Amino acid sequence: MTSFGYFLSCEEFTPAELLEQARLARQAGFTHLAISDHYHPWNDAQGNSPFVWSMIGALSQVSDLPVTTLVTCPTVRLHPAVTAQAAATSSVLTSGRFRLGVGTGEALNEHILGDAWPRFGVRAEMLAEAVEVMRKLFGGGTTSHHGQHYTVENARLYNPPTGELPIYVSGFGPKSAQLAARIGDGFVTMGPQPELVRQFRVAGGEGKPVLGGIKVCWDHDRDQAVKTVHRLWPNELLPGELAQVLPTPRHFEQASGLVTEQMVADTVACGDDVDEHLAALRPFVEARFDEVYVGQIGPNQRGFFEFYGREVLPRLTG
């Protein structure tokens, strides 16, 4: 059965707002939390980028819901040994309710130290090696590693994870689905793509959880909701590999000029029509996703949680 969580968008909200959303999410009936890991927002209108590991520490003190990063890139901006320490501490703080979602990353966040941005094949190799390093460290023993991309010397996590710490691997195409099946404990993909889920399971992912995510905009005025999405998250509708290769928020703003309000109206669940929101979420259920994370775009957070708690979640989980 598909369960529904709330997606905390570090790109759009301040730390205090994210903590309040976590509290409201539990009250509304969401059973999990996901949180993004960005150095930059996608555009200046979103306007935030708190450090995800500080946020998870704070979340551990205000919520008892499981928390998953969707997703962390453990290959360029942070070395996998450092990511492993951050993830292990998050596991301890949440009493084992933390899951590490990882991916090959975006230039938007990973180029900031001046490193070259590799092609996908190299990034996939780096991710596989990073996962190998982190799994060694999660065991709690002293670890050394001399690989193609990373070196670790005599490293030990003195506070290893509490119990098992699953690593879920993100992907948006057949190659990444196969990589997730090979190195991951689960698969993360944003759209309800049944064929991609099938490819993950055929490649070795049968029995492993599949996680998805979607953004919506609740508002009593649907036209206003469309305008809000178009102002804050037009990047959601950009095609192809642009999300992985554009390096700055300004570049995303330029590319987002291709996205019209009509495209938003035709694609994103906006307004307060229950059936429209259900129609956006049910394909995930039909594609056999295990967990789906919903993010509300814009300032109407309290109204969104009241609406989903009263009208939407009972129809999906009842």
C-alpha cells in the first residue's frame, strides 16, 4: 500500500518555516518527511537554501516522523566520508528513522568549489564508489579505501547509524534505474513512470521500496495558484537534462522563460478541486510506488495541510 509523506523544500522556505511544516504534516496525517539538499535554490524567487544536515538535526527534535533526503549528492560538494558521518549522526538523532537518498547531483549545487562537472557516466561511477565507501563506514570499523575517485585513510565513525541505514538511489532513466537496483536499497524517481519502476524491479530491485515526489499548489483561487507555481517553480517543467547541467539560478531563470502559465495549468495540480489533486496522485499508486512525497508550493501552507488532511489523504489511504 502506498503511503504519503510531505516534501520539505529547502529551496523555498526558511528553517523555521520548514520546522512548522513538519509539525503540520504530522497533524494532517502524512506519515513520512522528505527534505531536499541544495546549495542554491533553482531561482532567486524561491530564495532559500538552508544546510540540510542542520535541518535534519532540528527536525529530530520536533518530529518523530521518518526523514529521507531527496536527494543528497555525496560525490563532489561533500566527500562521501563526510556525508557518511552526517548521515550516521542523523540516524542516531532520529533513533534510526533516517534514510539516505542519494543521486548523481546537479551542476547548480556541485560546481561551487570549482570542480569540473563530469558527464553522466562518470557521475554514475562516482556515485557507486561513494555508496561503497559509505556502507563500509556505516559498519563502524576503521576504514581505508583507495579507489578510482576517492581515497579514505583510517576513518572511523564513532557514532555509527542506529540499526540499518538504507541508501535509496535517485534516477530518471533506464541506466539510473539499473544503477539503483544494483547499488541501492530503494529507488527514488519523481514522476509516476510505470515502465521505469518495472525496469528497476527487473534489474534487481524487486522487493525494494520505490519513492516518488510531486509538487502541487493548493489555493481557493486556481488562477492564483497557477501564477504562484509559474513564479516560483517553472523549472519543474523544463525538459531533458537541463536540471543536471545548468550551473546557476540565473541560468534557470533564463531557461524558465520557455515555460508558460498555460503549461503550468495543464500539468500541475492547482487550486482546491479534490479530484484534480487525486488525479495527480493516483498514478503513483497505480505504478506501485511505496512512498509518495507531496510538496505545497507557495505560502498557503496551513490551508494545504487542512485540505489534504480533510479531503485528500483519507481518499487515498482509507
